[in-house]
Amino acid sequence: MEKDVRFKKAEFAAMVGVVGNILLAILKWGVGIYANSKALVADAVHSASDVVGSLAVYIGLKAAKAPPDEDHPYGHGKAESIAAIIVAVLLMLVGVEIADHRSRHSFSPLNLPNPSRLWL
């Protein structure tokens, strides 16, 4: 496959990822708030982070297809690898944040009604 065709397909896929993840994040957030589901809200945050990741991939692809210049005589192909590292770090940070939030709330006491007052 020709290099330009590969880049165009990859850029299209990255933009589909951006739009799709925006829609998913909005939908999951709304349903999660309506249903009082912290898991769905957390998944909405993950989808929102995927938007940022897809944008990083898109920008990396745009930079990678730039022709060689004085500062980069072998081209800008490493920009794809840098975008992949950004996505990996972003996903790790979101995962750590979700785990931290969940661990703090898993051990907090529940505000249950007093069982003796239920019969009054």
C-alpha cells in the first residue's frame, strides 16, 4: 500500500475514533448520571481520555508524514511512536486515577438507615 494512502486511512480512523469516543463519552456520562452508576461515569471518563489519545495519534500521523528537512534528514516517522507513548501514558494516568478514586470510596462507610428505625 502506498504511504500516502496508508496515512489517509490512518488519519480517517483517528478522526472516527475522536467523533465516536466523544459520542460515547456523552452518552455514558448522561446515562451514568441518570442511573447513578459510578462505573458508567468512570467509563465515560475513559472514553473522554480516548478522545485525547485519538487526537494525539492524529497529530502524530500529520507530523510523521512531513517530508525530511534540515533538522530531520531521515523524516519525521518517529512522531508516530511519540504519539503512541503519549496515548499509553494517558491511559495509565486515567487508570491510576480511577483506581485511586475507587479504592478511597470502597472503604468509606455506607450511610444506611438505622434498622431499628425502619419499623417506626
